[in-house]
Amino acid sequence: MPKTTGREKTHPNENAFPVGLSGPALRALAHAGISSMQALTRYTRADLAAMHGMGPKGIQMLEEALAGSGHALRSGG
């Protein structure tokens, strides 16, 4: 059986999101069915903020990671 780091248990796509994103934020993404950074482009900052477990630091980390790849959260909301 493969050794797990604990992060896999928090989100099935452990490498899809920035390292350092909290467990509650990863669980919020998993609960919403968000499995990739690209999928985040369909959501607004307000959508993420409304997710239980997603805080301002997590949103900022995700926004910075998206910006680093030339993407952004959806405008509005």
C-alpha cells in the first residue's frame, strides 16, 4: 500500500493546488467538486468566500497561483 502524506486524505488531487493551502480550504474545494486550478476560473472570490473552510488567506493563495499561470477568478459577485 502506498505511503500517504496526509494531504491525499484531505484532497484527492494533492498536487493540483498550492502547497501550504490549509486542510479546511482543500476540503472546501473537494466538497464543491473543484479538482483543479483551471476549474477555479469559473468561480468568483465571493463564491470561494462562501465555502465553509475557505478563508481570506486561502483565497489569496489561490488568486496568486492563478495569476502566476496567467489566469484569474471570474469577475463579479
